[in-house]
Amino acid sequence: MVTISGESDEMLLLLKELVSKVKTLEDAVYNKDNILMKSGFVVVDTPTPAIRNEHTVSDISKMDWSQIHETINKMG
């Protein structure tokens, strides 16, 4: 039968082991050699969203206001 102090000792040992493992993982991730980044497990570049412009507007400076409003209504 395990006593309460025995259970707390086991929990303390378990907690120490977990902290040790987390520190080891942090050292591996932030290692100056960047082993994980070189292997592809950790990436620093994320995909950037792309905006497709389906509407092309020729030269807006040559349009009158009614044409500009018409173009905006088509886009929106």
C-alpha cells in the first residue's frame, strides 16, 4: 500500500522528469545548429495568402465619374 507521502514523492519525481524532458526539447528546438529546422520538422516560413484580382481597370484617370461608379459596382 502506498502512503500519501509516497504518492507525493512519486508525483514530485514525475514532475521533475517532465520538466527535464521539456528542457531537453527546448534545447533541441532552440539549438544554435537548428537541427530540427534543417530536418524540416520546424519551419520558420509560413505560406502567405494570395489575393486574386479578377477585375482589371484600365486607366482610371481617363474615365469620367459615371464610368468609375460603373466599374466599382461591377467589382463590388
